[in-house]
Amino acid sequence: MSGGWLLAAQALTNLALATPGAGLPPGWRLAPERGVLPATFRVTAAHTLRIATERQSGFASYRVRPLRPVRGALTWQWRTGTPLRSAALRERARDGSPARVFVIFDDGRTIYYTWGNREPVGDTFLSWRGSSRGIVVCRRAEDADGSWQVERRDPFADYRRVFGHAPHPITAVGAGADSDRLGLATLAEVGDLTWEGGAAP
């Protein structure tokens, strides 16, 4: 079919092949926050990434082959049973989340798909940390009942909405959590990130 599209699913990280155990799989890079103890990571027997914090913050990324703006979606599943009911994502003093999945673009901008508190699902805004970081709220505290939630997002469309111009290629994806500002403990799991894209046959 000339000019048509075929759906292709591609795992973006190596979680499915990683050996279960404490720490990050090979190829993952931890980005701790200065002056804050890093979150702890574990690969589960189900090949998910478990993220735990106790007044901690930490994000781990995995570099991917550049994924250029095309038709498609990023999908993943995640769960947590530890809502942060005192969090406020727009406020520096109360910013915190039990789980975040993020996408890094080659211009240095990052979109954080975030488990929020009272913010409406779909709320999109720039982080107080700066104009190169966008926040997209995917879940609220009331959803944090320990059950798996499935997400499907178009990061290139979200880039246009957050930053206001044409998207750049994706160079890394990752996951993390932060509870240091709230002084609380969190526990979450994130399943492997998969790209479901359109490819010319």
C-alpha cells in the first residue's frame, strides 16, 4: 500500500532483558539531585522498574537511538499505592510525585509525564525549574490505589503544546520519583516504555 502506514511496536529500553535485582539495569544513567539522597531502584521479577523514595529524589534515563518526529505514541504502564496528597506540582515548596516518566529531546528540553495530586488530568504547563521542562499530568492522587494504569501519549504533539514550536528528535527516556520536599515515602512501579509508531511500508 503505497503511502500507507503500518503500526510497529518497539521497546525503547532493555527492561525486558534485565536481570531482576537491586539497582539499575546496564545502560541506565542515574541523575541525582544535588544535596538530596537519590531514590532507590530495583528491577522486579516481572521486569518492571520499582522506584522508592523516603525524602528522596532521583531520575534514571536510558539513551535511545534518535526517534524523529513521526506519527505514533509512547505507551507504558505504572502503578503506585502511595499518593502525595499534599503535593502541588506548580509550587516549588510542595512539588513532588510518586512516579514520573520523562522524554528528553535533542535540544535539551524534557517532558515529564507526572502522577500528580489534585491537578486535572491533561493539565500541561512549564515547570518552576525552567522553560526547558514541561509537565503533563497523567494521573491524580485518587488513582493511586495500587492498580496498574496504562498510558498512551504522543510526545511530539505534547512538545508542540508545551513549548510552542516544532518538536525535536527524542534521544532518551526514563522514570523517577521525588518526595524530598514533602518529607514522605513513596513506592511505584513503571513498566517498559514502548513506541507504537507509524512506519512507511
